[in-house]
Amino acid sequence: MIGKGFAKRGVGLMHNRKGVSPLIATILLISFAVALGAVVMNVGKTIGGLDSPTCSALGLEILTVGDKQRICFAEKGEKSYVEFTLQNGAKTIIDDLHVSIIGNDVFNIDKVLTEPLGIAAGRRVRIEYNGAVGNVEQVIIIPVVESDGEFVLCDNSKLIVENIGRC
Amino acid sequence: MQDIEKEVKLGLEANKSQYAIEQELSEKGFLHDDVQKAIANVVGKYEKSRQTEEKGNENKFVLTELLDRIGYGFGSQQYINILFLQSGAGLFLIGVVNCIRVVLSSLLSVFVDKYAHENTVSRKVIGMSGIMYGFCFILMAIARAIQSLPLFVFAVVVGAIGVVSYGELYKRLLRDVLKDEKRGLLKLIYNYGLIVTVAVLLAGAYLFDHLKIVPIGVDLFGNQVIFSVPGYLLVFELAAICFIISGYVLSFIREKEVVKKADTFWSKIGAYFREVRKGSVLVKSKLALALVFAGSVKGLVQVLGSCYYGIFIYQSFMNQGFGGFMNVAMIFVLALISSLVTPMLTKENTKAYGKFPMLIFGTVLMAIMPLTYFFNPNLISIAMGTILGVIGAAIAGIAEGFLAVEILPPDLRQRFFEMNSFVTAVPYLITMPIGAYVGHVYGLNVLFLVLGITLLVFVLPVYFVIMVLQEMKRI
């Protein structure tokens, strides 16, 4: 009697073809998707990526609309200013800028940005300078990035802009 | 003999069988042999002319299909969005205009499909829709050249009307004129047409990047005048030419004169709104409402994302990889190719794992795409994220279709499939501008983060709850 019971259960087990429940299948598939996502989020990070910002990985530029660069200056004596729209690249946060405004005189300024310029972010920047510069002939914008706790001027990635129109 | 042949032709046009015609003419007193000879001649000519007509129609459809694929390649939506940005549009305006385009397309496609089903639409009208769509590309190129935002917006909106009318009416014309078994060459285009689209996408990107200004010299009254033609004008001209010729070719399709009901256009508008009101039964059923809600949010993420992915890649990787437009083309070519493979895989896996697990899996894969743009924006990871996102969208779409058939009651099922695109698109009028505002103010990377989180927080739990409730019902 007992043997028959075991035999029946054994046969029953061999014919029991219940698959994985939908809940378990869902959890397995979600785990697989999360693993795929983790791989994708980490691929390419070491190729001049976010962990090691260097000056060579910058993509800073003055925004161009149509064929015109968005930069201009206004000569108003002591309240003269240069205004430009910057577009950052997709690799590195830019912590600050060093700007030189060149005309009859040279005006240099550090600590231009009130907060860092994020990745792929744009920002309009206005810099006031003294009237001694006069007609602006050239503007040099040097990005500053933080590397290993120090602020580094990325001279190789500087932007030099000439033929600047009036605002 | 000619009299007999004339009688035979009349009999065939009245859809009488050959036997009936033979009987009729014999009773009229014609010789049996003469009648048989006449029938053989006419049927032979009729058959030959019918075969020639069908072959001619098939060739025209093949040419149309080829030209359309070339046109869609040169006039890709990603290129349009980037050019819109270059015309001076802000990210918010780009989002709003794309919202109008998508909602208009959804509303119009339901209406045009119903209208064409019940009314005769002249092939000339179909051709004109294609020509109108083609001219919109010329308008867009001019708008970009003169930096005119209103003209660009006008071109995009009219283009949306044109492309939907053209697409829906073309499908109906093809169904009415060419039987499935006669589409030998056309099936080849369907199977391998993707190669054409891929090649054209890449060619278009190359022209955008490398032909920034093309000097064209013209002799005017003995003087050499040089016009500078921008590269984008050439590309969009090519797209326009393809659609215009395609529309023109369609107007020569020979079709049978099938007279459908001749309702007026305005009575059709009334019938359309009555149909739309019937769709409100979807929101009365909790299950259907949950599916519609989840579908709407999923659709929003896809549509909003697709407005800006191309722009992000173009701006961020301008001086990296293949550069400019070519980066965008390469990423979206990968997406196109992966979309081919997915339907086959999904059907098999849905049988193995079940519809709900595949739907949830597809949704999670979809979330990976925007999250990659935020967390790890480099070309390689974006390419991988895009492939996963496209595969996920296809899996989720197919599984949702199967699921709707399984869990919705029969009376709701038809309404769901008819009205789903309409009901999911209407909320976009509010949600898309909000998303566009977020992108404009906080940056595209923040928008992509929001899109990814939206899928995981709003869509995934809904599917999970429906799945658990269905399982409990089954137990």
C-alpha cells in the first residue's frame, strides 16, 4: 500500500509539467534587465569619461545659431559688458572660467561662474569690464576644471573669439 | 465575329460566367463554334490586359514604395528636429510643436481610416497628399535658411497632416488594388527595403556634415553668378522630390471603379465624433483604463525622448566619433536594425515566459535608454542603451497587444484597439509641454532622468498590480 502510494507520487511527479510562475519569471527577467542596465551604465566610462576629467576631454563652445555665434559686447563706460552663451560638451563638468577681454586694454577675470556648468548644459554669461578696454577686439575663454582636488586651467581647450558684434 | 465579341465583353463586364454567356449567345442564334472562339479571344485579351494592368500597378507601387523609403531616410524626424533647433527654436518650442504633430497624427489617422473605409477617395487626392508632404520639406529648408520659426512650425504641422493622409490612404489603395498574391516584387521591397532606408539615412547625414555650403555657379547674361546652397537644402530637396514624384506616380494607378457610400465630409466628421464618444467606454472599465494609462505614459516617454535624443547626440558629440549628423545617423541605424529582429524573438519568448513578464521586461529595457543618456553619456553606451530601448519598446508593444486580447472582455477589445492611439494621445497635450519645459529649463539630461524614472515609478507598478490581480483571479 505504501509502495503503491510512493509509486503513484513518483509517476505523478514525472508527469507534473508545471512551469515557472509568472511572478518568478517576472522577477528573473527584471533582474536580467537590471544587470544589462548596469553593464550599459558602466561601458565606456574609463574612455576619458566622468571619473577622470581632463582638459583634453572638454567640449566647450560658444553657441552658434544659424551662422552667428552668440557673443556680443556693449560699450557703456564703467558698465560695459560682454555677453555670450556657452554650450558644454558631454564629458566634463566645467567648474569655472578664466576670461580675458582684449581691446585698447586687457581685462582679466577669474571666478566667472556662480555654479559649475554641467555636462551638456548651456548658460548665458555676462561679464562687466571697465571702460579702459574700449572697443572689444578679442575675447579668450579658458575653462577651469577640478582634477584631484586642484583647479586646473585648460589652456589647450581655450576659446578665442574675434570679430565680436555689438549687443 | 466583332458583334459576338462585343456581346461577350458586355457579358463579362456584367460579371456573368463564360458558360452563361455561351448559353445566352447560343440562344440568340449565334453559332456555337463562333461563340466559343469569340469567348476565347475576348477572355484571352481581357486576361492579358488585366495582367498588364496589374503588372503596371505593381510596378507603380514598387516605385512609390522605393521613393517613400528614400524620402523618409533623407527627411528623418531627427534631422528635422536638429534643423528646427538650428533655426533658432528653443527646446520648449521643439517639444510643443512635436506634441501638436503627434496628437494631430493620432486624431487624423483614425478619421482618415474610417473615411476611406466607407467613402471613395480618388487616387489623385492620395497623390496630392504625398505632393503636399514633399513641399513641406522645401518650406522647412527655406525656414532654416531665413531663420523663420513660424514658417518652420507651419511646415511641420502641415507635413503631419500630409504624411498621415498619404500613409493611411496609400495603405487602403494598396489593399483595394493589389491582391496579396500579386505582390511579388513589392514583398522584396518590404523585406530588403530597410537597407535602402539605412543607406539613405547615412548618405543624408554625410551631406549634412560635409556639404555645409555648396557653391553653384550660374551664367546669367554673360556674368558668372555664384549661389551658395547650404547642404541641408539639398538633402531636404531630395526628400521633397522623392515624395512629390511618389505622389505623382500614385495618381496614375488604375483602379476598379468601386462606388462606395457618398456621405458628405461634414456628416463624416459627425460620425467620427460619435465613434470617439463610444471610445469613452474604455475609461469606464478599470482594467482597460489601467492599460490605457500605462500605454499613454509609455508612449509619452517614447515620443518626448525621440524629440530630443537626436539633438542631444548632435550637440554633445559634435567633435567626437563620426561627428555631427553622422553620429545621430549611426545610433538610429542601429535602432532600426534592432527593431527588425525583435518581433520574432518576442513572439517566441512570450509563449515561453508569459505575456505579463515580457511586458514588464520590455518596460524595464525601455527605461534603460533615457537613463543611459543621463548616467553615462558616451557614444558607445548611448548606442547600447538605444538598442536595448528599441528592443524593449517592441517587446512591450507586442506583449501588450497579446495581453489586451487575453484579459479584456470581447466588447472592450475592439474599442481598445480602435481607440487606443487616440485615447493615449490626447493627454499628450498637457504632459508633453510639461516635459518640454523641464528639458528647456533644467537641461536635456535632467529630462532623460525624469523619463526613465517615470517609466519605473508609474508604468511598472501598474503592470505588476494587474499581473498579481489576474493571477489571484486564476487561482
